[in-house]
Amino acid sequence: MDTTAASAPSSACAALLDAVQVAQGQGAEIRDPATGEVLGYAPQASTADLDAAVQRARAAQREWAQKSHEQRSEVLNRAADAIDAQASALAELLSREQGKPIANGPNAAFEVGACSAWTRATAAFPIEPEVIVDDDSGKAVMHWAPVGVVGAIGPWNWPMMISIWQIAPALRMGNAIVVKPSEQTPLSVLALAHVMNEVLPEGLLQVLAGDGELGRAFTSHDGIDKITFTGSVETGKAIMRGAADDLKRLTLELGGNDAGIVLEDADPQAIAEGLFWGAFINTGQTCAALKRLYVPDALYDQVCEALVDLAGKMPMGVGREEQNVLGPLQNRAQYDIVARLVEAARDGGGRVLIGGDPDEDQPGFFYPTTLVADLDNDNPLVAEEQFGPALPIIRYSDLDQAIEWANGLEVGLGASVWSSDPEMAREVAQRIEAGTVWINKHGAIDPRVPFGGVKQSGFGLEFGVEGLKHMAVPKVIAG
């Protein structure tokens, strides 16, 4: 593992950082999770700052709401152009703050590219009034009106991309938006908004960095009409309680513990790479990553061997070192969760096939890519969301039992089925309780395809036309 300290930021990255950070002693210290070096200082907004931001947002939203979809889309496309023009600097800043490698695989450059691509896709979706009834009794048409001011609270794992999932549809539907990024990764979201605000009307998009107290103020603020949140189940529940007094609209994309089921007709070599990246994309720090894998007796050893072979070839280290494809965990708290769950797997008789032995003397929150076999389904590494580079592989003898295990938790964000028979895979997918079930892939999101969870993985939809509707209020005109 290469954890050599990275060089100083490039001039373009430094300029972007200077545009959004504050002086030492005036904000929260942000450190590079790969090296421990100080990256910069994030401003810390107060509840008074939130009041002022909401007031500006309400003023900007009134004029924005009067624009047509075509006019809003034209502005969003120009915002996407602005992101592309600063893509290299944004990716470098993201790598230094979040930890993910810049160029290899679906990492920092991918995330920044997804920001502009998602913005363009959101701008392109057609939104037309829907004729519900048109007969002798009269005519009823469903329209989609702006909510008003949206408050968005984002996570630290994909801070830029998930912010765009909140920002782009909110703006497209005629809303203003105030964003609170994770306190772990505020600088990258501040920088993204700084770039977009080169073309957006003033006050329409604002980012306020701060701690949990600021987040709680978002959820109870009477000038915010909707909250959209991506994060943990417990925080999602707290947001629901905070939003209850004025009945704010909510979209909650909460935690998952996604199951993958390999069927007996699958080809272990053919599916190995898809399984690996389904589990270890972004070093496993993805809500809809593959987090527990069920494999039949007949294929168990072959699947384990194929995954170990792949894992051993995937270099992990500082994100600016071009050979690395995996980075550190973003923060110490998440590192400790992964370490605890791997130890619980060992204590429960799990067989560590690779990894599980971090070098505590190295800087950064690096936990090695870890595969654990021969675990019981109730082991903590299976039952709890690890959100990191440790995958439990559970043996099954009966498919009905595997499906029961997959459905046995109170979360249901995503899942996957792996088979050489698409029809059989779809039959199994119908029996799995999850918002999305992928066939022979995992976590493959698409801006055109609605995405959301069931059970305690949240509610509401993002992406596509249906996602846009969740950033609006339905209004029926009948007569």
C-alpha cells in the first residue's frame, strides 16, 4: 500500500480552495484522510446565517419560478459547462478531502464528470402536464408546481455527486436550494457551488457548512418547504421528527445493507469483476454497494477464489498516486466501525481470505480490502452495514433460505441477482425486498431510472421524471 504524502495542491486546485475556505482559526480544520495533512478551513455557518440564506433563497425563487422549463434547463446546461471547465481542479480537491483516487475507476474524476452529466440529463427530461380525465364530465390536468425553498443535507461519501442529485432537480422544478454538506467534506461542495454560481442567478443555490446543530436547524426552519437527505437511518428518523411540526415534504435516501445472491448457474469468473466493484466501489463507502454476498455450495469456493484473486490486484493508497484504484476510509469513526466488524467476524469463526490486518503505523485511514468466508448470517459483519472495504461471503444450500436471509433486515435500498439465466434471475429479483434489484451488476445507477429505498432505507424517489416530480407539488386543475 502506497501512503506516501502527496504534493501540494496544483495552482488550479489551490485557487478553488482559496475561493471557499476561511483563514486558520476562523473555521473547522479539514484534513486529508489519506495523509493526515491539513487541507484547509471550512466556514461554520450559524443559525442566523441560515435565516439570512433562506430569506435570500425565497427572494430568488420567486423570479426563478416564473421561468419556463426551457429557460431553467438552458441555465442548468451552462452550469454543467462551468463544472466541466473546472473538472480537474474539482476532482483534485475532492480527492484530497474525501480520499478517493482521482483518475482510476469510478472515483474523483468520475464523480465530477457525473455532476455535469447528471445536470445535463436533469435539464433534458420532459415535464408536461398530465391529462387525467378528458371526457363529457370535464377535464382534469395534473401540473407540477415548485415547492419553494429546498433544504438539502448531504453525506461525505459522494459529496459532490449526491449534492447534484439534490441541486439539479430542485432548480429544474423552479425551486431555490440551500445545501448543508457533511462536516467531513464541506470544501468540495462549497467549491462545486462556487463554480455553478458563476452562471446561476444570485441566491438560488447556497451552501452553508456547519455541524449537526446547523443540520437540525434546517429540518425545523419554517422557511424551508422540503428536506432532501442522504445519510444514516437514525439521522433520517431525527429529520422526520424535526420536520413534523410544519409538515415539510421529505425525500430520504437512508442506509442500506445490500444483498447479492449468486444462483447455481452463474459463471464465477464472468461475474467476479462485477461482484468486486459492486462491493468495493469508493472503497465500499456507498449506500447501494454490495454488502453481503450469498453463494451456493456448488460455486462457493470458486467465487471466493475469483474475488481473492481480484482483490490482490487492486492497489490502495493516496488518491493522487496514479496507480491506486482504492483510497482510505474518509474518517476515523468509519475506520473504527469496519475494524470492529471484521474483528466480530473473526470472533464468530469467519475465515479471512484476504485483508483484515491494517498497518496502524501508516498515516491515513487505510483499511485493506477484506473478504471473509464461512460466516453465519447473524454475524455482525453480515447484519450491520459496514460501509467500507470488508465483504462477508455467506454459503447457502437452499435458494429459498438465501432469499429469506436477504429479506431479513429492516433495510431495503438495493440488491442484486447473478445468473446465466436472465429469466430465472428476474423471478428471484421479484422476491427480494429492495427499491432496486440489479441483474448481473450492482449499484449501476442511471439518471433516467428512478431510485429510492423501501423499509428503513427511506422513501421518495430520485432521478428521472419521477424524481423531478418529488421536487415539486402536484396541482390539479379541473373543470
